Amino acid sequence: MYRLFLALRYLVTRPINLLGMAGITISVWALIVVVSVFTGFIDVVQRHVHSASADIIVSALPTWATWSKLQPALRDDENVAASAPRLLHYGILLPPGRRPDPAPLPGRSALNGGDQPFLFVLGIDAAAELQVTGLGDWLGAPAIPPADRADAASPLAPQDGLPAVLIGLERMQRDGLHRGDVVVLTTARFARTDDGSSVMPERLQVQLRIAGAFKTDHGGFDGNNVFVDRQTLQGMLHQDQPDLVQEIVVKVKDEATLDETAARLQRGLARALERNLQGFGSVMTWQQRNAGFLQSVEHQRALLKIVLIVIMVVAAFLMLATLSMMVTEKIADIGILTAMGGTPRGVTFVFLACGLVITSVGVVIGIGLGALTASYLEEIRQTVRWATGVDLFPIDVYNLDRVPCSLDALWMLQVAGMALATGVVVSAIPALRAARHDPLASLRGV
């Protein structure tokens, strides 16, 4: 009992020990808050990506693949609720006479490292697409002004004699476009020369009329894609066979068996497209299709964990320094304690208990403050913005309505265990040094 009493007495009489406790508290708090926010951000990003994608995507189809041949192979699967064909192309979409703006929209990409902002043109069957993806919700997003809303029943019907196009809301607002405006799609296709000896790229320019805007939760999708009717895109590219398909999107009934369904569809697709004992096509779930993007976000969270763990290491060194100073100051007390019958184990326990108390209190306060801060971070952000005008987390950049947060009980336990283990190791070093000290030298204050 006296050992714990001495440990608490040493702690209370030396306020400098609060530095070590503060270091543990701050490191635990940072690990809880930052990782919780990033975990919530990853959850939101995954929902946004999924909302702008079908459950399963069939791609890498051969040039001779047709929708009429592949649709039965997909429809026969018991977990497939609906499917829709797509054609894929690319181009630049601008009002007549306007030059491309070299400053890209968020989510837009440049081909071959150039400064020209390109986009992908998706040729769809609107009726089928409405059954598979969230196209209906994208067209009816609350942010879209009523004057720019497309006809939900036939969103890609020709507009005043011109083919229709659906454009992302942000692109329309940036370019000053509205429903009914005419835009020019500049693209290219490969065509044979007149003598049929070679294939050369041919520039194409097609006038389209804006049928309306769409908006998903995934800003990158909106900035990168526009929709036209599949037959319109086939006509633009002068494709003779009217039933060609380059990509198929699939909606499933039960997402719990998404991977198993994708594997079955892959086997069925291989059978339907087999030629010369060679299969074609690739079937991916929405997670697999966006694996690179999702893994990059996850990688950033892992790097943040490493950086924050370094903060805990710094706090551990701070606690080691304060405990080592305590042992040096208490040399005479150690001699008296051993002279009165104290064992090396007892001396070790006294100083080890000091470190454990510092660590335990720091962990408890850090976890409590971390959970509280993460839970009310949006309110804290709004208060700081109101008081100082500084936005700690610009949610508009990430297409969020509030600061995301997801408290993970397992991660909190891991942080607590890591902090306690660090505290034990750091406390044991000065405690063992005190236990090995010569009692006679301690009494002389050496």
C-alpha cells in the first residue's frame, strides 16, 4: 500500500509530471479525432462513388459484342434485377465559337498530360438506365434549378431537331449554359482512307442541344461525363451495326452477394463471347471498378496514422524525461526506502506506478475529449467560422453537407492499448534504474 501512496505523493508534489500527461492526452486525442474524421470521410466517399455507379460493370467488351446477345446471359442470373447497355467515347463539349478553357473543373482529366479538358461521352438507353443506376435521382437533384431540369420520362429525346445531351450541373453553371442551349461536341473516330489502305483519325463536330442537368454526389463523375442517346452516339461514329455495346451496367437484388454474382456473370459472359477458346470481357463490382481511387483515400488515412503515432512517441520521450528527473531527485528517498526494508521490486513498483498513473489518466482524458470533439466537430467548425471567419474544414470542396465522423470502438481500444503499452515501456526504464541504485550511494545522495 505504501508503494502506491509514495507514487501518488511523488506525482502530486511534482507538477512537471503534467507535461507527460498532457503529451499522452494530446496524442490520444489527435489519434481519435483525425482517424474518426477520416473514417467518416471514407464512408461518405464510398457512398458517393456507389451512388454514381452501377452495382456491377461489364467492360472490355470486343468490338463485335452486341446487346441482344449478351442481355439474355445477364438476365438469367437470379440476382440480376436489371441491366443496361452503354457506348463509350470522348470529346470536348463547348458552346459554338468558344475555345477550351485550360483550367479544368474538379474531377476533370486531361488526356496524355495536355492542357485540354476532355470528358467522356456515355451513350445510353435512358429507359434501361433509369432501371439500373440513379439517373432519375441525378436528374431530380434539389440543387438543379427548375428551368434546367430534364424531362424525367424521356430525358434524351431530341430537342428541336438536334440530339440531346445531359451535362453535369457544375459544368453547366461554370460555362453559363442552360437547358435548350446548343453546344458542339468535338471528337474523333478512326476511318479508313479512300483507297482502304490505312486507318486515319477523322475529326468530328456534332451540334447537341442541352436537355437538362444532372448532379450526383460524386463530383468527379459529374465533371468527367455527359450523357447522350446510344443511337445518337452510334450515328456520330458511323457505326453500321445498330446493336453494338461497349459497356453494360447491372443492378443486383441483393448486394450482400455482390462478389459471387460478379463471378457468375464473368463465367456466363465468357461463354457468350467465347471465340477460338478465348473469353472476352471483364466483370467488376463498383468497389473493384473504383479500387484505385478508394485505395488512395485509404492510403492517406494510413499515412495519417503513422504521423500521429509519431506524436505519441514524442509524448513518450517527454514522459521518460520527467520520470528520469524524478528518479534523480528522489535518490535520497530511494536510499531511505531500501534501508527500511524496501526491496528492488518495491522500488520498481513505485516509479512504474507513477508512469502508469500518468498514462492512464492521459488515455482516459484523451479518449473522452477525442470522442466528444469528433462527435461535435461540425458544431465546432461552425462556431470557429462564425467567430473568426476561418473554415477549418471546407465541406463544399468535398461535396459534403457536414464534417463526417465515424467513431470506431475497435480503433479507440487499439489507441488505448498502444498508449498504455508505451507508458509501461517508458516507465520501466527509470523504474529499473532506480531499483538498481546502490542503497549506500543513495543515502549519501550520490
